[in-house]
Amino acid sequence: MTAPADHPAGPSKRSAQGSSATSPSTPSRGSPPNPATVLTAIGVCSVVLGGLVAAVTGPLGLAHGSWLAAYLVLVGGVTQCAMGQARVRRPEVMQLRGSWAQIGCWNVGNALVIGGTLAGAPLAVDFGSALLVIALAIAFRAARSGARSATSSAAGGMSALVGHVYQALLLVLAVSIPVGMALAHLRNP
């Protein structure tokens, strides 16, 4: 005998969740989060933290407060959200291999750059910057393979445009890293 649909033991959770339970960007309950979710979540938290730092910079007289707020919002937040959304947008080319390394390098690198800047330790900034370069290389490599598989339809054309904008963002960040390293050494010889 089968249970009716309105009975608590009725339909299974899998059928109630629909097809999104098997989607690569939507983890099922009990499964570990995917890299796209982690990147996006940490990015959103960084934006919020940057806003909080901006709010207390003036009242607390933080010397590097405005720099820290901008760094958290732009590098830790917006860029990391873009990295996460790039993985959501093209899950077929964004393999897990390298994803966790990208997350680790990006976040540890950011922590070292922030800590080194606040402590006046340019070597920590250098090491953090090297980790950021590794994370950017992983992200750029994944984005390049996604650009090669874009279709020629209108949706594929828009997808290709978004992919090129994303790659440009990664290149701008890559160019800005040596500038930040030089500034760290000039401020703290």
C-alpha cells in the first residue's frame, strides 16, 4: 500500500525538491558547499565588512581605514563574487580541480596583503601578492576554457561578452598587484 500525496510519509524529499537538487550550482542538503557558493558567500561578507570598516574609519581615526574598506569591498568582495558567479555561469568548464586552491590562495593572499599593509611588513604583502597571482591564474585559465566553448547564438554572444569583461577584470587585478607591492615597499623601506 502506498501513502497518499498529502500524507507526511507521502512523496520523497527528492521529488519535492525538483530537478534543482541535481544542479551543479545548488548543493543538496548535507553535501559540502561548492566552490561557486563559497566564493560568492565570502565575497558578500567582505563587502559587508568593508562597509563596516568605512563606517568606523572616521570616528576611530583609522590610519589605513579608507584603504582597508576599499580593498575589502573591491578585491575581497566584488572580485570574489565575480569569481563565484563565473563558476555558476559556466559550471561545465569550471572543474573542482583547482577551485579550492583558488579560494585558498585568494583569501590567504588577501589576509596577508591586509595584515602586511596594516603592520608595515612589505614581505608579507609580497607573499600575499604571490598567492593572489596564483588564484588569478587559476581563474583566468578556467575563464579561457569557458570562452572557447561559447556558442554563436545571441545568448552565447552575450555570454562571451560577459566572459571577456570578466577576463578584463582579472587582467586589471593582475596588473595592479605589482603596483600594490611597489607601494608597500615605498611606504615601508
